[in-house]
Amino acid sequence: MAQVKVFYDQRGKTLTVWFGEPKAEYICEETAEEIVLMKDRSGHVLGFEKLNFKVSRPEQLAVAFETVKQPSRKRAA
């Protein structure tokens, strides 16, 4: 089973989410929406960081996950 790691830095105002191995991070790419994508050497996204993220009551910050079944891909004949 895959593991997702979520970190909230109240002082730095960042929310970081890893769904890959953080040690494999090779490069970061910032998008226009104040999102930083962390990628491995192959360019696969390992996680992201939301900049300027703050909540009024961090002790009540909750994270929920939902599993979505991916549609099967048909192979070309």
C-alpha cells in the first residue's frame, strides 16, 4: 500500500504532501499558483508544496483521502 505524508509548517506557511520517496527528489518546479512540484530524475512528481498556506486553527487541520478506481486502459491491437 502506498503511503502519503502530509506536513504543515505553520511558521513557514507551507503544506507539503509526499506520495513518493522524498530522498528521490532531484528537482523542484514552481507553478504560477504558488505550488512547488518535487520531481525525481525521470521527471515523475513525488510530491508538492503549497506556498502561503495558512489555516486559522491549525490544531483542527484534518486530512481525508479517497481511493478512486482508475479506468482500465484498452490495448491497441
